Amino acid sequence: MLIQSKVRGFICTTAHPSGCAQHVLEQIQYVKSQPAITGGPKKVLIIGGSTGYGLASRIVTAFGAQAQTIGVFFERPAQGNRTASPGWYNTAAFEKEAAAAGLYAKSINGDGFSDEIKQQTLELIEKDWGGGVDLLIYSLASPRRIHPQTGVLFQSVLKPIGEQPYTNKTIDVTTGAVSTVTIETATAKEIEDTVAVMGGEDWMMWIDALREKNLLADGIQTLAYSYIGPKLTDPIYTKGTIGQAKKHLAATSKLIQEKLKPMGGNAYVAINKALVTQASAAIPVVPLYISLIYKIMKAQGIHEGCIEQMYRLYKHCLYRTDQKVALDASGLIRIDDWELAEAVQKEVEVLWEQVDSANVEQRTDLAGYRHDFYKLFGFEVAGIDYTKDSVIEVAIPSING
Ligand code: NAD
């Protein structure tokens, strides 16, 4: 059938199989064009490994370090006339390319918060990887979580915290209309719920489950991803509900670090750049900010996408030739350094004041933002003929063991 993009708010409800596959291939080719990661991981488990930063991490460790990978994610296969979700098509393409390169790659689809999916993953690791995992990447982003022990459903919200509602500019990416949005502050329960979904509890549960079964290799490294950003987004991000969750994630990394110490292991939080992904598109104000930094960072020749960020993270921060991990004074890995550079943020401040619906196309790189957004779903990918019929049912060879 012919597949067209159908954008509803901040998501696209369709995905293009060949477009997603080509996008994965582009990322693989980027990694192959860079120097290999020497002394890198050998057996990598990626939670949230089908899109965005998690997929890029999987591609970098597989094709940059020749690692075996197991990806866990929550995606939808095609059903009837409904296309699969992009992460499904991405993974099918990744597995195909990994097999062609002789790289082990298996995938588990389901709710990674659940005991059942953890159990299934442990069984696969036990069966296939005797010595266990030597790198666990936690890149899950979700709006909800069912707690595995209580069955309680938590919904995360993206809201400011405190007395005052937050008012700032935002953009309707489809129409380009810049308007003012006011977001009411979160209730105590909303803050708690967001921490329950996006905080560190589930990361810790993965570590504990693997540790109990002796499936963490000596020298195990684990990472989770976070964001800090400029003052501009502080009220909705760092000082908002999601910021509280990220604070919990960072505190959890210290607890995990203690647990891994006897095995010579380490736990880190990497602070990544703001980029268009399905998760970030949902945050108010942020898409306008991303359109601005795209414009500025491209002009300065320092723009990176997920794959360039993850390559820099693993090649130049975690698996450096001098064996020292690059950390800031708070013990965080910072690959948001170029985004937060003064030369970038000074321009952001000036342009933020000026931008409106009439000049948004000139002042920002909204076109670049939109293009990347469509690419997340396999649209606007170079080399794909969108007038050709596609088969929407695509198999992931290894799915669920
Ligand atoms: P994304 O939406 O592209 O990816 C989310 C992943 O989580 C997907 O693989 C999805 O299948 C998986 N997932 C969702 N619910 C799941 C569940 N219940 N069980 C198993 N898997 C599930 O998001 P992203 O932007 O790549 O975010 C990944 C991490 O990076 C998050 O911690 C996010 O906060 C962080 N981060 C993102 C940005 C950004 O600008 N996008 C910046 C800095 C840090």
C-alpha cells in the first residue's frame, strides 16, 4: 500500500518501512565512516533501544565496537492497514544489517517496566551470553508506567513546579505558528508520578535482576541519559516535573555505583543534547528551542544528531584510549557541551526575544526540525520513492527470543 505521513499533534501515526530502514542505514554508515571504538563493550543490553538515543547507542556499540547487542523496547507491529511503529521498522533493519555484518543482535518487545519482560530478557542473556552483560544502557522514555509490584499506573506530566504557572513562547510545528503557552504547576501527586515513571527505580530494578542471576560481567558499565539545558527551559525541564525525575535518576546512579563497585563496575548519567525525538517533541516550548539551536549550531558547524552524539559519547567519553572516563565536577558525562557553549546560548537569548510567527522560518531552522521529525517516522528520507507501494508487515527475525 501507499504510505503517507499522518501527523496528529506531536506524533505521526504512520511510519514508512523503507524510510526507517534507510535512516538506520545512514546511521550505520556514519559509524562505519568513523574510527573504530577500541577497548569497547562486547555484550550490550539497551533498554529503549529502538528509536532516538537508544537506537543510536545500539548502532554505535554494534558497528563501532563490534559488540553483540540485545535491545528491549515497546513497539507495535503492523496490524491490518495500520503500519508498525517506527521503532519496529528500525529494529527489523538493524537486525538485518547486523546479521549481514556477522554481529549478534536480538530483540525483546514488550513493557520493560514489567517483571515478565525482565524475566524474558534474563533468560535470553543466560542462554546466549554466559559471562553476562558488560554495558547496560538505560534509554527508556515513556509517558506511563505500571509498577510491577503494586500494579499501580503512573502517568508522567511535563509541568513546572512551584507557585507560579510558566508562560513562554511555543510553536505549532505543523503550521509554524508561534504563540504563548501557559502551563499550570504540577500537583504533588503529579511530581511523584513523574518520578515513578522517569526516575531511576526501574533502572535499579534491571541492575538488581541481572545481579541476582549473576549476569553482570566484571567491570560492568551502565549509563542512563538525561538533559540539563539552558535557563530558558529550566522551568519546564530541569526545575519541572521531568527534572525531579532526572534528579532521582542521578541519585540512583550513585546507589548503583555502590552496588557495582565490588565488581569493578561503574554507573554514569550522560547529559545529552536536545534533539528531535518522539519523546522531546511532546515537551512544550522545547521544539521552538530545538529549532533555534539547530539554526545556530548548523551555522557554527557544530550540529550533531543522535548518532553523532552517541558516537562522541562512547568513543571520546566512555571508552577513551587513556581509559579515563570524561566527567564534569558533578561526576556527569557532558555531551551537551556544544549546545551550552556561550557562543550558542548568547545567540539563543537574542533570537528567542525576536522570534514570532512571521519570522520563524528565517530566525530558526524550523525546516530542519520538521525534516528530522518526519525522518523519525521514515518520511523525507533521501533515496526513497514514496510513490511506490510498500509492504507494511515486516518481521524482526529474533523477536522475543
Ligand atoms: P525515544 O522516544 O526516541 O525512545 C524511547 C525508547 O523507549 C524507545 O525505544 C521505546 O520503544 C522505549 N520504550 C518506551 N516505553 C517503554 C516500555 N514501557 N518498555 C520498554 N521500552 C519502552 O526517546 P529519546 O529522546 O531517545 O529518549 C531516551 C532518553 O534520552 C530519555 O531518558 C530522555 O530523557 C533522554 N534525553 C533525550 C533528549 C532529547 O532531546 N531527545 C536529550 C537528553 C536526554
